[in-house]
Amino acid sequence: MLEDVLVTHSSAFRTSLHNLSGNEAAVSYHGMAEDFRLVIGLIRELRSPFLRNRHREAVEDILGFSISAIPQRDGAGGDLAEAPPGLTKLDAARLSVTLGQLIERHAIKALPAIKAITTRATHEAILYQSLDEVRTTWAGAEFVVLNYNGRKDAPTLACIQVLVDDVQKDMAALVQLLESPHVSYIREELEGWHASLVKLAMQLDALTEIQSGLTRLTFQFRVPESSSVSRVTSFDLGSLIPVAERVLNDTEPWWRDLMTSISSEPSVLRAALLPAMKQQELEKHRSGLHLAMNEIRSHLQSRREAFPRLYLCADDALLPSIAQTSLGNAAALAS
């Protein structure tokens, strides 16, 4: 609407300048029209939807007077209603000063500085939107616990890789946001989120390794009751690989308890705060499983060196066979 008024005045100015060349009134009219054009530019900046209270206060400091939105009457034409809290859009019809007052107070001289504030507000809004996308992603992120091969005694985390990918993507996004020159007002929150996601990435990495190692040990030491597969007992294997057996007996109940807790509260952010998810606890079980795997590999390697034909056998099939023959006739292994 204000732009339409400016077009009308500009047209009238061109006509007066043409018909009244050199006339002082025409020249004065030109000056007034130019001021009006500039003050409309100022109002356009003040109406930016990205301005927050801190920006408005900065604008008022530059102008030296208040431009707060004045109360407006409600839709029914009744009593004056209070301006909504956190008002971000300053309508020219609701400013505490008029257009004429803005011109008289030479507010248009501050237009470049005010435009710099609104530009910064726009960039900050973009940063805030990006941060809000990260918040939204992790507010709804949940772990999924399933039973491995239908076994209730073997709970597993499903879709970990999806969470890992989301963490990596959002960490990269946060690093990029932190490099922005307009990040100061949310830097602390961004850094907090980045630190939380770095910690979560480490937790997911540990959970992935623990689950993989535990699944392999469980396959060797534990056989479902419904299985018809003949396999050596844990006592048989424990006599050959005692460290692996000890690690399994230590890690297995801890893992079941953790999965039970996560099933009850699948939120990734809340699960990350569980005592069992502390980095020290995760590292203890991960290191133990590494020792168990190293013991198994070392034992199998020694057997293969004694019987080269065993290099043709897979680890998972070879270990039970070794345990069985170790209790009986070692010569049967070579055959």
C-alpha cells in the first residue's frame, strides 16, 4: 500500500518537474518524495519477519527512540489488546511513531545500519532453522530392539547404521553452522549439540562392535533349546578359550539388562544417559570382547599351523570341531 502511494507521488513529481521547471515548490516536492521513498525502505526493513526483540532493541539504540508496536484494538472493535509476546513483525500501522515523525527525526540516515541488523537477523534465522532441524531429528530418534533369530535371550539393536548416518550428517551440519560469522547468539547451544552428537557417535560405534562380538561368542557358546544342531558344551569350549568364556559370562547379562532398559525407554537421547551407556562401561566390554576374539584367532591359528588342511575351514565351523576332538582323539581332526 505504501509502495502504491510512492508510485503516485513519483508520477506527480515528474509531472510537476516537467510543467514547473525551476519552480521551488516542485524542487521541494521532489525532496519530500525522496524522503518518503527512503522511509518506506526503512519500514520495509523494520517489517522483516526475522527480527527478534534483541534486534529491535539494537535498532532503537541506533535511532535514539522507541519504535515498539503499540496496542491494537481487538477484531470486534472492543478494548485495546496487548501486543502479543515476542512480537517479531513491526507493522508500519502499529508503530509508536508515524512516517512523518520518522522523516522529521531523520531516521532514514540510519537506514544502512538498520539494514545491516535485518540482514544479520535473516542469517541468524537460517542458522536457527538448521539447528531446529537437528533438534527435531533427535527428539524423535529411537532405538529398535529385536530378538536375534527369534531368541528372547539374544536381544539385538536393529538399524544402528541409520542412527550412525544421521549422527555423521548432523555433526557435519553443525560444524558448518559454527563456521558462520553470524553464529554468536546460538554458538553455545550449537557447541552443546555437537558435543552431544560426538559422544553419541562414540556410543553407537561401541554398541556396534559389542553387539557384533557378543553375537559371535553367543553363537559359539550358546545353542537354542529348539536347535537340533549338535554342538559342544560351553565347558568344552571354556577349557580351550577361557578368556572368551569369562568375557561372555560378564558381557551377556550386562547386554540383556541394557536392552531391557532401552526397550522400556527407546529414545536415543535418553538411552544415551543410562549408566550402562557410560563410555567407560562400554569400553570395558568392548575391550573384553577384543581380547576374546584375539584368543579365538590365536587358538585357531595354532591349530592350523599344526594341521594346514584346517585353513580350508571357516572359523565358526572349526572351533566346535577342535573342542570335540580335543576331548577325544586329536588325530581325528586331521582326517
